[in-house]
Amino acid sequence: MPTHQHKKHASKPHQKQKKAFAKQTKAFAKPQKSHAKQSKSATKTVIPPTLTLARLQEIRKLVEVNNKSKQSTEMVICQIYKESSFNKNATNSKTSARGLMQLLIFPIQQIFQNRYEKNLGHPIWDAKELKKVHKQGKAFHDSAQIFDEATNIQYGTEYLQYCIDLKGSISAGYQKYRGPEEFDYYSKIQACAVKLKNNPNSIQSLIDMNK
């Protein structure tokens, strides 16, 4: 009898310890569930209101008429979406980027210089003359005309072709247009263009590009 009672009393605190340990384990497991929810929300793709089938078709028509580069319509469409998400009034508070193709001041000045030199038949030798041409380019960039969709595409694609010709390859030309901050800029646009060519109304191809 004494031995049996000893075992009975000894088992009760041992059972309580197990229950308390189980509660601690459950409480420890709860944060992992909320962490999983955070991961799902972090990977959620935000689709801008400018991405609609009607807007895609509108941009296509604009590119077909105003593309000054040797690149396909699909390549330019994908580049425009990557730059501005089809927002014609897009700006960047950190740079001078403006409009559909996010044109900076320097590209506009370069185009003004290229056109002027083409008319001259030779490079601009005079520093004052070059400064004057660049000033005209800046004034144009600062005007409301830079946000005109057709005009922005004309200047953007003209500058793109200049970059490609200057660098000697399409991929290097796209990289110059974008700058060094995004190394896979060209490959993303190219992959998007292939999908868009196969399915001209594919909004999903543009969404996938920006993932």
C-alpha cells in the first residue's frame, strides 16, 4: 500500500509538466502561421489601373505609327510598360524621367544634337553652338509636349536606336538606355515581346515581366 500511494502521487506532477510543456509548444508554433501569411502577401503582384486590354491596344496603335527604331512593335510596347506602366504622365522624383518612355534630359539633348549635326553634315565643332542646341533640348524636355504620347514614343524610340547603333548590339543598346542599375532589362523585355507576339492581347505577359 505505501509503495502504491507513492507512485500515484508522483505521477500527478509529471502529467502537469507534460501539459504545461505542450501549451508552451503550441504558443511557440503560432508565430510561424502568421509568418506564412506575410510571405503570401509579400509576393502578391499589384496590377496598375492603366493595364487594361483597351489601353494595350491603344499603345500598340501609337507604337505602330510612331516607332522610330528598328525594334518590333512588341519590343517597344513591353519597354513602354516596363518604363511607365502605360502612364503617359509618369514622372520620377529622383530623376528627370518623363512620360511613357521615361525620357531624361540628356537623351532629348542628344537627339537635338544628332538632328542638328545631320543637317550640318558634320559634328558640331563650336562649343557655344553645341551649348545652344542642348539648351533647346532642355527647354523641350521641360515643356508639356514631352508628355504627348506620340511625341514621347518618337523621341524614346529614336534615342533607343541611337543607343543600339552606338553600342553595336541590341542588348548593349537597351542597357545604355536604361543604365547600369538593371542588368536584366533587355532580357525581360525580350521575353515579354515573344509572349506578346504569340498572343497580342496578353496582359499577363506584361504582368509577368515585372514580377
